[in-house]
Amino acid sequence: MTTTTLAVLVPLLPFLGAAAGLLLGRTAPGFVRPLAILPTLAALALAAIVAVRQGGDATVTAATELTPTGSIPIELALYIDGFAALVAVLVGLVATCVQIYSTGYLREDPRYPSYAALVSLFTSAMFLVVYSGDLIVLLVGWEVMGICSYFLVGHYWETPEARAASIKAFLVTKLGDVPFLIGLFALATDAGSFRITQILATVAHGGLDHPTLVALLLLAGVAGKSAQFPLHTWLPDAMAGPTPVSALIHAATMVAAGVYFIARLLPVFEASSAAMVTLAAMAAVTMVGSGLAALAQDDIKRVLAYSTIGQLGYMTGALALGDRGAAVFHLLSHGAFKALLFLAAGVIIHAAGTNSLAAMSRMSHLRDRIPDAYWTMTVALLALAAIPPFSGFFSKESVLGAAEHITAGHTEHAPGAAGWIVLVAGLLTALLTAAYATRLWLLTFYGRGTEAPDHGRQPLTMTVVLWVLAVPSLALGGLAYRSLPHWFDGNDLAPTLTTSVLGTGVALAGGLVMYAAWRHLLGPATRVPLGAVAAHPEGDPGLVEAEAIATHAPAYGDVASAPDPADPGRLLLGPLHPHAAAGFHLDAAYQALFVRPVQAGASLVRFLDREVVDTYVRGAGALPRWLGAAVRRAQTGNLQTYVSALLAGTVVLAVAALLVASGA
């Protein structure tokens, strides 16, 4: 087969698997798991073959007109460069791991067939975004991911948390998609085409009439999809969905789509210095704010959610510097270790007997009970904290190195202000990242909260996936930073001495300070006995998660006495802690600025409609009704009454005629 044919099959196979899974989910349940895993695994294999054939060399392009429009054509087009080839492999790898993991995690879930089909459709949509060479077709994949996220985040729809989270994720991302769509049409109008190749050619010749406006409109959509300030508030709440869904959204789909979109169309943004500085400022606020918020969260999945927001900030920061190689390098390494973190969190949720939003302060000595999760999560947290030689060190240092390069005035792609913004924010975020990663590790595996019942070993499909993802989390960075420039723009991705020393130094300082604070707080506290609390039923970890969400309570111990008092995050943040724990009250601000005014306006419109408009409508109908009632009463059916009325009327008319005649 040609490379083009193989590339077409990559998004098509998961789509067909999703369709077949939905059709056969009830009639032939035995086919559900093979239909979930095999098409995605085949797509991964084909994506790897496409990547090998592309080899980082000439871009693979092909196109056919989808439908005549009479103006700007819409085409089914492929545009596969080194970025697309490698990102597609990441998507296939994470999606396959999630599907395999889910067969154990949700093995008793009655809605597993629809869940698996939606995950396959989600994967297909992301493949379409990655490979598409036409912006309208890319938009189709972009929006399909939004729909899939709505259903998957709300998988446990019996609970108000899941329902609210799914609606919030959908609405916030749609809020960004409206200007994004306008920006796409404005871009296509200037370029005369939706084809990416034509758009890039137009930008190269200075053909964009309104580059700043177009770039800022597109950034709004990116901020929503990739959870960047100020449209990031949906992502922490989305943790109400199943843990494998969180891994898929955070590691390889949805939030990665916005970063990838900017990387693909970076020259459009580089055409506007204002857009690049705006992107840098957005990245800086996102990085630092999410790091502080992560330090204050008690739920393990919300810590990881804010961590994702911060790491995406590194990627958008690299893009603000004009270095898409560093951005996509970090996207690839982050995809591996963040998927591992979330899937290990799923094992922890089951072992701790907690709910989906697993409180770390209530965990107790899990290290010996789940050694697979302990060791693999340790690897992933070291990668997250950018400790050498783990993968996160090399990819994060490529971002900081690019920032240092900009501050020295060695490029014309980005203003110097953007370099300083990203460098300072990146170093501060490295300190915060190491601190909250250390806190998560200590409270989860060495905490002294409630001792939960032992649910036994996790299914093999769950633990094997953890070790598979641990390999790239450990080795990807060291192996890739030398070879990836050939796949990307040729920019050097090797760590530089200055940023390596600074970045590693602040990371170690953050980890050590957190450890010292934890040791300072650690007193003679003992585990809280279960007492008369019944053990949570053993079995499916997905049901442990779902049932505990449904009860809105931990599945163990007394809530008041369970939490571990040794929380170093509270100590270090001091008076900032309650504000950081609440996400710096952005949700409250949006409630006051947008939700309440809209609700007040809706109430006013409802009042006017009910009390004013309806009053006129009711009045217009009441008058004929009253007249009809009066006439109806006159129809008695008595002939004498009718004759009397006729005579009376005749007399009245005669008198009236005489009066008129006499007056004349």
C-alpha cells in the first residue's frame, strides 16, 4: 500500500471499530472488547509505518475535493510532516493503552460497550486532526472530540458531579470555538483556501490582511481546547469521568489538539508580534497559576489535572518563542508520563477504596500494597518534575533553552519580551512542579490517613499497561533529543548548561523543601481504624469509582477523622492556600460576571414574556370570548323571547328613524 492509503486507514479503522461496537454492543457483547482494542492497535501499527516511511523528510500531501462550494473549496486533504507523523504514533499508543486498561478497569460496567465505542471515536477524531490538510476537515475532528468528551466525562451520569462536569467542559470549550470558527473563515478568506499548504504559502508572501485579529481569534479556540488561561476551568472538573478517560484527554487527545494546531500553523501567529506576546503571557499565567493550584489540591486527579494545564503552558510558551520543535517534543514526552500518571492513579483509586476524586490526605501506606503503581508512578513523577535522566528533563529543558536563546536576541521569530516571560515563568513553574509532585508521592504512598480494605491485586491488563508506558517516560527524552530535530525544523533540542543547572536546581529545591515541610509536620499520628465501617465490595475498580461518586463520600473511615494532618502544601502556601485550592476563584468570578447577569437577563425576559406579552395576548383573546359568552346567553331557544326581541328592535329602529326625520 502507498503511504497515502495507509494514512487514510489510520483514522478510518477506529471509526469503523466505534460504529461496529455501537451496533454489536447489545446483540454480540463478546465482540465489544476485540472491537475496542484491535482497530486501535491496527491504527497504531499503521501510524508507525507511516512515520517510518515519512522519516522526517518531505511532507506527504494528497487532496481531493470534498464538495463544490462555488467559492473556497473544501477538500479531503492529507498533510503529514514530521510533527504529524510522530504525534499520530503518540495518539495511537496512548489510545491503545487506554483501551487495554479499560477492559480491566470497567470490566463489570454495564455501559462499557458505549464507552469503548466513544473512546474509539475520540481516537479517530484526533487522528483526523493530526493528519488533515484542510482546516474544515480538521474542524470536524476538533468538534467530534468535544462531543465525545461530553459523553465520556459524563459517563457516570447518575451523579450530579459528572453531569455538571460534562456540561461545563462542553460549554467552556464551545465558548472558545465560536471565535475559533470566525478566525478560520477569516484566515481562509485572506488565503483563498482552507488548505494548510496554501495558507502557509500566503503567510510566507505576506498575504494576510489582518494577522493579529486572525491569530487572536484562533487563540481563543486553542485556550478552550487546550485548557489555557482563562478558559482552563473545565479541566479539573472533568476528573469526574472515568480515570482512563482522563488519561486519554490529558495525554494524547483533546488538550493536545490546541497545541498541535498552533504548531501546524505557527507562521500565522508569527506574523503578529502582539499575538506572540499574548501567547507568552497566557502561557506564563497558566504555568504559575496551575502550579500554585496543584499544591493546594487534595484530590490526586485534580493535582494531575492542574499539572496538565501547567505542562501545556510550557508547550504554548515554546510556541510563543517560535520553537515548535521544543513544543511538540514536550507534547510527546508529556503524553507518555501523563498517561502513566493517570492510569496509575486509577490503580490507586481501587487500592485506596476512595472515590474518583481520591483524597490523598486519606490514603495510608499504599507503597507495599500496589508496588507496580508505586514504581511506575515514581518514574512518571520524576519525569514530570524534570529530574535527569527522565524524559521530562530533556523536553522541558528544550523549552527553557529556547527561552534563553530568545532573551539573548538570537532569533527574529519572537520578541525578546516573550523570551523573558517564558523563561522566568518556566523556572518558577519548575520549582512548583517538583514541589507538588513530591507532595503527591509522599501523601499517596507514605500517608497516614485511613487504612482502606485490601481489594486484592489489580487486573493484569492494568498493571502491564503501566510498565509499557514507564519505558518512554524513562528513556524517550535521552533517545529523542538528538534525533527529533531531523523530524522537526532542525532546531537544536539538546539541553543547555545554564537552563539545565537552573531548572534542575530549582526542581531539586522544590522537592527538598516539600520533603522537609512534610517531615516537620509528621508527628505521632497513627492510622485511623475502620471501626464499624463496612469494607467496600471487592471487584471492578470502575465500580469502586462509580459507586463512591454516587454516594458523594469516601468509601472508608470517618470523614472527620480520616485526613492526614501532615499536609505540607497547606503549610508552605499559608494564607494563599484556600484561594489556590479554589482555583483562585475564577469560577466564582465567571459566575458573577457572566452566569448571574445572563440568568438575570433570562429572568427579565421571562417576566416580560409572561406578564407583558402574554397579557396582551390573553387580552386579545378575552374580548371575543366575553362577547361570545354574552351572545351565547341570548340564545335561549324560546321563540317568544326571540319575537319580543325582534319587536323591541323594530320599535327602537322606528323611533330612531322618526328622530332623525324630525331633526332633518
